[in-house]
Amino acid sequence: MAWLWYTLKDKRFLTLMLIVNILGTIYGYIWYGSQLAETPKKFLLFVPDSPTASLFFVIVLIGLLLGKHFSLFEALAMITLFKYGIWAVVMNVLVYVLTGYIDWMMLMLMASHAAMAFQGLLYVPFYRIKLWHVAVAAVWAVHNDIIDYVFSMMPRYSMLNAYMSEIGYFTFWLSILSIFITYWFTVRASSKNSYKKFLK
């Protein structure tokens, strides 16, 4: 697995990842455009979930290219990339189950969000995350759930409106899982070292 280790830290590959994530972030904010136009200003920061997650990762990639670690953003990126990557895949599968309909846009969203969740985990060996970084990022993630499901700022899937309580419950526990995964693979040195040895 040594080739994977060297590929991940190669500046050409990091640059490619940076470009892809910048484009994905821009597209994500455009996708949220109509909802953002109707969102109260105090909630604007918390509505565009996935593009903000990829924006965090853009900052992480810039840091890696500069030979630096923006550790708080590493924690924010890892938690939110996994959380919203998995969330979007599950929601699109649920839409298909309820409607029997699937199109290229849904497939594209599922593929891109699955990749989003995966890329955050892929760079675990390069993060320098401490417990307080995870704690701050955890507060962000859970606070975002409160904004979404207490103040009804969640992403709009009209066909899922009848299931918002269940989706909110699922999302909360997905946040907890994402926080736990981030803690387990970064703060716990033994787990991080095991992952590095696996790649080598």
C-alpha cells in the first residue's frame, strides 16, 4: 500500500484534489441558492451543509500543500465530510424507495457524496487532530443539527417532509457516529499508527 501513501501526499495529486473540491464547493453553494435566498441571515452559515464540509476540506488541502496543519479544520472536515456524505446517499436512496424514481442527477449526487465521505477518511494519516479540535467540531456538528431540525433549516427534499422527525433522529446519531470515528482514528494514537502501517 506504499503507492497509496505516496500518491496521497504527492503535490500533483493534492492539487487535483484541491481543484475538484473547489469546483464541488462552488456547485454546492449554487445548488443551495434558492434556499439561501429565503433563509434568515442568522442561519445562513448553517444551511449549506455539504459545500461547507468540502470548503473545510479545501482549507485542509491548502494547508497540506503549504506543509502546514490547520488542525481544527481537519477535525471539522473529517466529521462533516463523513456525516453529510453518508446523509446525502441515504436520503437519495430513501427518495428512490418512496418514489421508485431515480435519474442521473440523483446518481451523480450519490456518487459525489460517497466520494466526499471517503476522502475525509483517506487523509487520516496526515491529520494532526487533538481532543479539543474534535470537541469544537462536535459542537459545530450537533449545533448544525439543532438549526436544521429545530428551526427547520434542513436541506429541502419535499417528498421526505412527512419523515422529518425520523430523519432528524437519524441525523443526530449520524453526527455522533462521525464524531466517534474522527476521535477513534485521530486522537487515539494507536489507531492512527495502525492505519499508517496498513498503508505502508
